[in-house]
Amino acid sequence: MSNMTIVGAQWGDEGKGKIVDLLTSEVDMVVRFQGGNNAGHTVIVDGTKYVLHVVPSGILHPGKMCIIGNGVVLDPESFLEEIDALQSLGLDVSPERLKISYKTHLILPYHRAIDGAREGKAKAKIGTTGRGIGPCYEDKKSRVGVRAGDLTDPEVLRAKIERALEEKNVLFTQLYGMPALDPQTVFDDLMAIAPRLVPYLADASSLIMEADAAGKSIMFEGAQGVMLDIDHGTYPFVTSSNVVCDNASIGSGVHAGMIDQRIAIVKAYTTRVGSGPFPTELFDDMGEFLRRQGGEYGATTGRPRRCGWLDLVVLREMIRLCDPTTMALTKVDVLSGLKEIKLCVAYEYEGKVMKYPPQTPRGLDNSKPVYEVLPGWDEDLSGCTDWDSLPRNCRRYIERIEELLGVKAGYISVGPDRNQTFRR
Ligand code: IMP
């Protein structure tokens, strides 16, 4: 059994949680390696809906080890709320099977406050989830961050909070017109919950390497999507971490050679939340159809998602960056009932036909999709359990995607339940 990375191929919300959940039965350990509680992975098992934000989706499978890696940013309060909610649904979320790296950075109240204040003031809003993700990663890069391991050393913790707030309180009071935060209060609040957090702390990278050496199989679970990658996405309308497959090793503390399979999760159409370019976005009834049929509302913020046709230019860029060994095509059932389905096969940009996104600052804003039109299908797909049971035109749509991308769709999902995804 090999080790694999799973990433979202578009702008997030591709249905990663569902595929991770399906493949968890084949692995021993699931590791989250980037992002934080900006993510919302929805998994439905036997009619019960689980929404996971920072806890790896592997937690839904008894006995599997779950790791929150160093590349994640963790909001301690929201983490405790999440594990309480999972526990109330009968899941084992004990420190015996869930670990947090000592090196994971903590999202503190001042990160959330900066995120909210900036978005409130900004003329060109990014449309962040408001969870303090960006400001926490900023502190990590500025080397003033607080790491989970600091919870074991109150003196160091207090000094770090005081240092971080020296600068931030100037921002709050002088730029954002907000009251200053009291370092002692932030420290006391954190120390009050530290006893619940500390048992989860571990040398995560050693645990993963030891599992690998013992022949166990590990899954690295990504969050968001490649077009939200801080370097390679639609900057500045991106998240603050690297989303591409190769960040799985950095965000977990293992070497890249340990990972031999890369699975890209592709939604059968495109969605995005927040601001930023989206060449195939639909502003008409068709967009509304996809939103309604697909239930396209954010799992974290409840915001309506922007919807559009599948964009193969975006997917080619993802393939160039991640080299997926296979794709999982999700939400194919949402397209049932359409006479025609459009597939964006290229962009027209400054009179040229582009197979990859133009890299100029406003390239995507000025790109027009070039569409190929395929026949749709009427049949309800929710009961399809294999390739042959899919309607002919649905198979044609999938085969055309594969042909144009040169990557196979090894998994196809036709509904939210665990048993509505099948292997090709
Ligand atoms: P942030 O990650 O909260 O800073 O938000 C930055 C951008 O990433 C915004 O456009 C968010 O809507 C988007 N984003 C963050 N997390 C997710 C996710 O899990 N799914 C989809 N979009 C996301």
C-alpha cells in the first residue's frame, strides 16, 4: 500500500472530504498539512452529516490515526468546539488517535480581529472566511507566531503574546479604530484551555515517518484548491498557504519521496467563494441551476458560491503543478437535466488562444472562455454504482475531459453519501 496526497483541483469545495473518507478505509493514518478552519469538509455517512474544519476527515473511521501537521494553522477554541461536536455524534476524538504537531501555529484572537478589520476596511475585498488564517500565517513568516508546543511553556507563551501584541495594538488603535487587546487576557484565556489541548501535542513528523517505516499507509489531506495557492493561484484572491501537492511533505515534516500517489479532486463544474477572477462564471439561470442543484453554499460561512462551467485551462495548470496520478470527478449528478453542457477548453486572451492561464496580473480577468458544447443527459445518476450504469452522454462528457487533460478519472461521485462514489 502506498502513500497519497489528495488536493482540490479548482477553487476549493470540490468534495475532498468525501473522497478522503472513501479512501481512508485503505490507509492507516490521515494527515492535514495546510490551511485551517477556513476549510469545511462535508461527509455524509448513513444520512448523518459531519462537517469537519480542521480535524482530518479520517476521524470518521474508527481506529485510524489522524494528524494535524505543522503546516496547518489551528484555532484552539474552534478546535475544541469541533472535537466536542464530533464527540457528541459518538466519534472517538481522543488524543490516542488525534495528534497536533508541536510546530503547528495557533490562530489567536488578534489574528481573527485583524482579518475582520482588514476585510471591513478594504476597497478590494479578498472575501476571506474571516477566521484569521492570513494573519496567523503572516506571524509565522514574520517569526512572531505562537506554536502549539508553546502551550507547554507558559513563560515563553506569555512573552510571545506580549511581543505580537506590541505591534498589533498599534494597528488596532491607530488604524482600525478598535480597542487594544490585553496580552494578559489573551494569555489567561489560552492557559484556561491549554490542559485540554496539551494531551494532543506530539512530534508529528516522527510519528508519520515511523508509521511509514512500519509499512503503514498514509494519506495527506489537502484543503482549499490549487487556484487558491498563495504562489500559483489567482493572487491576491487566494488563501495564505501552498495548496499544491508538494506542500504535503513540508506541511507534515516528511520528505517528498515518501508520497507516490497524487489524487486531484475535480468538481464536474466550477465554483468559487470570495472575490477574484473566474472566467467561466455564469450570472444567469444556468448559474442558479448549478447553485440550487449542487447545494452550493459554503460549509464554513454559508455564503452562496459562484458557479460556472468546468474550466480545463484551470485544470491544465493544476496538472502542470501537481502531476496527479488520477482524478476523482465529483458532483457529476448535479449536471443531470441539462440539454447541453459547456466545457471550457481554452481561453481567448489578447487575440490568442491559450491552453494555460496567462500569467500577467489581470490575465484571467481579461480571458474569455472558449467552449466546446456537449450533449447533456436527463437521467438521475444518484443510483449509479459503476461506469456502465452512467448514461452514454455522461460517459462521453467524462471521456472528453480525460482526453483533453490526459489524466484518467479513477473515481466518480454521483451523490453526497459514502456509497455514492465508485471506482472506475
Ligand atoms: P482565507 O483562507 O480565509 O484567508 O480566504 C482567502 C480566500 O480563500 C477567500 O476567497 C476564501 O473564500 C477562500 N477559501 C478559503 N478556504 C476555502 C475553502 O475551504 N473552500 C473554498 N474557498 C476557500
